[in-house]
Amino acid sequence: MKKIKLMLLTACLWNTGFVQADTQSINLIFGLTQPLLLGGGNIEINYLTDNWVFEYSHGFDLDLHESPDLAMTSEERSQGLKIHLPYSTGGGIGYRFTKEFNLRVEFKQHKYEVTHPSNERMSYTTQDLGIGAYYFYEPLRNYSLIIVPSIRYWPTINTSLDNDQYTFSNGDVHKAHEFGLFANVSVGWKF
């Protein structure tokens, strides 16, 4: 099923029959979810052409345990884990279906530092390849302010863990964290 979804997305990206945006810009935006819910930050830069979006995003100092019900699995919560991401970084390329709406294919790498209640610590990295739907909203066009709601699906395609999991000395098994489906809202400026 994942292969079919990616094939359909690829077909859409190469279709040139959609409305052209007729605008180019550079956007600098900052995620709101990261500081409000995870105690960290995120900065993203976009280069937009008439039809394409190119992005680089860097999240930092994210604590998933700050919002465990939203950011952690039930197993991670029941084990009492503290999960910190010193960084979450990557890029993407997308097609602009309209001036405001675009779909992107995104590659991300995340560094996890996990602390068990026994103070046993471990770390690992994951790589995700997924899709994101973004909408650029300009409430005050004369001031270049933009609000960017997004929804993304980032399945993990690789981890640095053996068998994608780690067993703590007490027998608790931590499976590599997967972001999966999530939403965000960012704010910033269009140049």
C-alpha cells in the first residue's frame, strides 16, 4: 500500500496540467508545535518557483515527553521513557498545485536520546521518507506575514538500531520511534 501511495504522489508531481502559481519567493518560517508542545524549536526555509517548492527544515532540542499523549506511543509512556531529540533535520521537494497549496516528498533524519526511569540511556538515529501537504496563507499580504498549516506522514525507512529496537537491562524493549501522521502550524515571512 505504501508503494502505491508513493507512486500516485510521484505521478501527481510530474503532471504539469495543474494551475501554475505565477510567483517566486523565499519563505522563512518557524514551527509553533515545537516550542509550544515539545519545548524546542524549528526553522524552515523554502524556495518557491512557479511550480515547485524546495525546503530545508531543522528542528532542535525537542522533548517528546513534554507532550506524551501527543508525541509518544502508549508503550513509551507506560515505560516512563524520556525521549529527547537534539535534532530533526532534512529537506524536501514539492509541487505547487495552486499559489497556496503544495504537496512535498520529504526526507528527514532524527537523532533520539532515550532515558529509562532506571537512568539507563541510549541513543539512535532514524531516517524517514514521507509526504506533506502544506497551505500558505497570507492574512496581511502587504506585510509578507505567512501562516502555514501542514499535515505530514513520515514513515521510518531506516534506523541505527539492531532490528529497529533496543532492550534495556530490566527487559523493557524500546522500538524505534516513528512520527507517522502529524500536523503542525508555522508562521514566518515571505521575501
